[in-house]
Amino acid sequence: MAKARVKGKGREIFLGEKASKPEKQLDSKTASRQAVKPARQQVEGSEKVTLYLPSDLIAQLDEVWAGLRRRYKKERKVSKSEIVRIALQRCLRDWADLENFPKEELPPK
């Protein structure tokens, strides 16, 4: 007489229930790729851009961002995008008159 196969029937054997098809298990790489990230809050009418900034400027941005997060941790979240937007608005407002644009701020050709 042939031996009965028990592979994959653990639940049925021990609990007396008919085993349903097991759900497909994902490895950690596949699971992380399929994980749904919460959507970032975007300001209406804003667009994503990529800029290249010097490392020291990025470090300064990180310091300001960390300081503001500590200061306002219970009141609100502060994003780097907000900091850059405010700084750029102030800078562009100050430099609206191109005649007075500081030429020393421009990189050499």
C-alpha cells in the first residue's frame, strides 16, 4: 500500500479543517517593492523639479530643517520643500530688478 502524502496538509491534519490554497508569500525584496507609500502632500499647482546644489548648501538646509522640526515638532511638520520655496521666493523678490543682480553670485563661465 502506498504511503499517503502529507506535504502541505499540516493544518488539515492537526485541525481537521480542509486546507485552503496558501496565499503566495513574497520575499522581502518583492514585498518592499509592492509596499504602497503614502502620497506626499503637494501644494496645488506645484511641480517637482531637480536641482544640483553644492554639498555645503545641502548641509545647511539639513541643519535648518532639523532645527525647525525640533522647534515645531508638536505644532506642525516642516518640509525641506517649504524651506526652499520660502527662501527662493524671498531671493527672487529681492532680485526682481535684474539691473541690481549681484554678478559675484553667478558662477564663472
